[in-house]
Amino acid sequence: MGEEYETMVREEPKVDRKLTEQQLRILKLIHKFRFVSAPLLAEVLGKSKSSIFGSLEVLVKHEYLGKRYEKSFKLRHIPAI
């Protein structure tokens, strides 16, 4: 019974996704100012906060941005992105 089994590794398909105009504008603003909040981005871009949060989550998911979160941020109302 010396059969060997291969372990199958499932990789997520790589999708060549282009950034939206809004995501590019967000990245440029973050590059310019380094630290921003989602409410401030919403105000500057004239978009809803939920729209900005959605764009930020996509940018984090695709590793254009990093998210740093600590429990104390919630108490001090400091953004994690």
C-alpha cells in the first residue's frame, strides 16, 4: 500500500482587472496626501461614503492598498485605510 496521493492546490483565477476612474482618483489622492479618511475622500470626490468604502475594499483586496487596523482605532475614530 505504498500509493502516494497528490495534494491538489486550488488557486484563484487571476483576472486582469482594470481600475475604474474613481479607484484611480482615490489612489492619486492617497499618493498625494499619504493618509486620508473615507469621509474626506467622499467629500472631495463628491461621492457617497458607501461608494468610497466599496472602492477602498476593492483596492485592498487587489493589494493596491494596505489596511492597518487596531482595536484602539475604533475607539478613537481613526480610519484603517
